[in-house]
Amino acid sequence: MEFEETGFDGLYLVKMKPIADERGHFFRTYCANEFGSIGMNEHFVQMNQSFNKSPGTLRGMHAQAGEAAEIKFVRCLSGKVFDVVVDLRKDSSTYLQYFGIELFGGDFKGLLIPRGFVHGFITLEMDSTLLYHHTAFYDPLREVCVRYDDPAIGIQWPVAVKHISEKDLSYPFINENFKDCHESMQTL
């Protein structure tokens, strides 16, 4: 495995190294020793999978705070997505900046997301599936969310949003909930 720095403290693009022959390929998707080499020594306690039928499906922008704050490792198993994280760590040099990358099935890449980032994605192809590893159990009472189209962040989504949940549409902009969002994220 190779851990590529992204310019955001603690956020890594993880590149797997497949071994291929006429049968296909084999590669390691996680190794505690290798993740430990970059200081990620926590255990994943929950795995979730998201299947999305149509292009233009947006899910996000989500995180958890307090005792439920988590590190996530995200991979695309099929299809193609534009995966995005936003740094909500007030003392960070990349505060309110976003990082976006295309992930697709067969690209042998994943994104290791530290605490203090909200995460989301938009699908670029039919039948896109993501696999998430989490270091904390989901707690709906500790969820922190921001709008995917918040002008304070200015995410440049590569395609129009065609499908989004009412819940994801209901999040306030940061300038509307700055105090609550800021206080929640400081407990990460």
C-alpha cells in the first residue's frame, strides 16, 4: 500500500498494489501494520455499503462529533463517484476547504478521512457502490451535517444533482448554523 498526502492534515489517498496474472488480480485493502505506519492505529468497528442506481445521486455531507467522531476509509467497488470531504477543524490551515477526487471500481484507491471532516459523494455512473469502514458506531444524536451546496465552501460538483434525500436537502448553510456546527466539530 502507498499513502499519498493530499495537502490536508491526516487525509490520505490510499493506493493498493494489485498482483495480477492470467487469473485476475489480488490486493490487500487493509493492513493494521501499514495503516499504523501513518499513525492510524485505531480499529474499524463498523462497515457500511452504499448502492446507488443512477448518476447524479448525491449523499452527504455527513460526520459525527463527540464520542462518536470517527475515522473513515472509503472505497468505490463499482461504478464511479466524485468523493468529497470538507475540513471543519477550526484550527486547521485548510478550514472550510474541500478535497474532491474521482473514485471508481477497479482503480485500487481509497480515501482515509480523519476526524473533523464531513464526507459526501455524487455518482457519475449507474450502479455505483461504496464501502465505508468506520472507527466508531453510528450515533444519530451526534451527527453533524452541512449542505452540499453551501456557498461558504463552494464545492464544484462535476454533474448536476438529480437525486438527493430530503434529509440531505434540509441541512442549514454554515453561516446559518455556524455556532452549532463549530461547537459540535470542536469535540472531535
